[in-house]
Amino acid sequence: MRDFAPEKAGKKQWIEAKIKTVFERYGFVPLETPVVEDYGLLAKKGSGGEAIKDEIYCFKDKSGRELGLRFDLTVPLARFVASNPQMPKPFKRYQIGPVYRYDRPGASRYRSFTQADWDIVGSTGTMADFETIAVAIDAMKGLGFKKGEFKVRVNNRKLLEEVALCCNVAKGKIVDCFRCLDKLDKIGEKGVEKELVEKGIDAQILGQLNVKKMNGLKLKDTTPLEEMEGLLALLKKNGLDAFVEFDLSLARGLEYYTGIVFEVCVKGGPSVGGGGRYDKLVESYGGQATPAVDCSFGVDRLLDVLGERVKVQKGPKVLVVPVGRELQEKALDLVQKIRGLGVNTAMDLNSRGISKNLDYANKLGIPFVVILGEKELKAKEFSLKEMASGKEKKIKMADLGKLQKLVE
């Protein structure tokens, strides 16, 4: 769990704002859910699965109730929808907030991290799947990622299950098999093969996962294949196929996924997002049978990947410096007028000399300094110093309105 210093916090907020803009452009509305949930709900069979149970931060409150910190934003949404069956469908919601996992910390793996999640609840079929993926692509482009710098890997768990059955994986071992396959990018094919053998699962499925064209698959039930082909065709028709790649090895670790699954991957870097269809989760929480599809960005991972590519000016644009303690109130009056113009403005609160204030402005990256001394006050003006060039100009108090354009 980390602190975010002002510069990094500013970049993180910039990423969240960019993503939020795309969510709202597609007609998604905000929803907020508590950080704390009933532990039984978080650990319920068919929710996150056995693997996620070990990662839940759980505790008892003063009344002895077993609670846990949410490990994602999808489970609280499903609980909300189950409790509010009157919600008009489809319900398109987004949420940006912290989630918690007692995971082993590592590169871009944190125990507290921010997810930006969007879901379409109450809609079956390809159109909702397409729109969820389209949001991911538009958001990545909005963050500055170009064609070739990221891919959305797409698969269908029902298709993968058909392949597994045809490769002699017992139906009762399907979940364990998927859990192993989900580690391919972490421990490699040899590591996964070893885990499969240890669990008594036929490892021949690994030979099928390199298939890039679906017509090379031998299946008993072709329905999942038709779903996959329909989605890919729709993406191609809308010019998004260049950002998408069919990947039969993609399983996604959470057990609640029932169909289409996808991951957003940065070239040479980690997965920064993922999701899929979860048509049984709302029902498992006591709600009506409700189809749903989601995707979620890991904001912290995006921050790690973007790094210095994000340039954010979050601090004040102007620092007002009164020359002498006796001019503080006059300077404060000027500060309030500049703020009234919509300009982010700070003031020297410690009665320091000009040189120390200029040094302070440089350290904080404040681009302009306003200096107000007795001489300026008598002339009904102030000095505006541009820190980058060192140039200084006098501006009349009567022309204060011009300051906004000068500091843009």
C-alpha cells in the first residue's frame, strides 16, 4: 500500500479523468459502493473462486460480524443489482475506486490499488460485448497509446472449455485447469505443464493453445465458436480489429466469468485491464437471472506504464509575493482577485524574501510569480515574472483581467 506524492497523485487523477470521460461518452453512469462487504458474499462459491479467498482482507467488527475489503468492483455491483431488481435494464455503470488484495507484492502488483470499472448489466449477446471492448480501446487511445502499443486479447471461456473437454480434461477439473492456464504469462508453459500434471490434468491442451485461427479447432459444440466469430466480425466491421487479437490461452482467473473474456495488454509490458461476461453472478447473490459483461482498468498499472509520458500541471500557476509583512493584506486582496479570474494562485504565507520565494516557485514548478512592493502599490501595478525565461513586466491593477491570458 502506497502514498502518492503530489506529482504522482496528479498523474493518477489525470488518468482517472481521461477514462471517466470515455465512460460517460458511451452513456455509462456512476455508482459508488462501500469498501467493506460481508465476507460470506466475497467468498461465496462462484464469486471470485478459491484462489481469491486467500487474498481477501477479512476481519470481525465490534459486533462480531465477519467482513472483508472488496477485492474488485464487480462483486459489489452484482450485490447491488440483486438488491435492486427494479433498475431499468440495461444498466450501464462505471466506478473508479480502491480495491484490496492480500497478494504477494511485486512489479506492478499492490495490495491496495485503484480500479476503473465499467459494466453493462441486463444485456445478452455480442453488442454489449463489443461496446465493452470498444470503451477499452477508446480509453487507451485517449491516454495516448497508439496503434501497435497495446492489444485487447479476446477469448471465450465456453470455447476454451470445449477445447479442454476434447483434450481429455475431466469436467470436474475444468476450473483447476483454467486456474493453471491463467498463470501462463507468469510461470510460462513449462511451469503450467508441471502444475497441470500435479493436479492430474492432461497437459495436451497446451498444444491447442497456440492456435491463432479458429478453423483449426475440433469441437463437439460449435456455439461458442460462432459467438467468438460474431464478436470478431463486429469489431472488424467497426475498424477495431487492428487492436484485437484472438488468444485461446486466455482464461481469466476469477470464477464468475461465463463467456467472452478479454485482457488489455501493453506491448512489452503487463496487462493493464481485463474483463468478460458473467451471466450467473447476480443470480448467485439472490437476484433475478441477469446477464452482464464488464471490464476494469488497473489505474496503478497504467500509471506505472505511462510514467513520464504523462505531463500534468496540477499546482498553482501563480505565486503572489508581498515585499514586507505590512503588505500582506494588500497582497491577499490581489490574490483573491486573481483567483476570481479562475487562475490557480498561491501566496507567500511565511513573509520570506523575494529570492527564497523564487526558489520556492522553482521547486514547485510554479511558472509565474507576482511581486507586490511599496513602489508597485503606489503606481497601482504589480510585477509579473515568468520563471522559465526570467522576463518581468509591469501590469496595471486596472488591467488585471489581462493576467489570465498571460499565464495560460
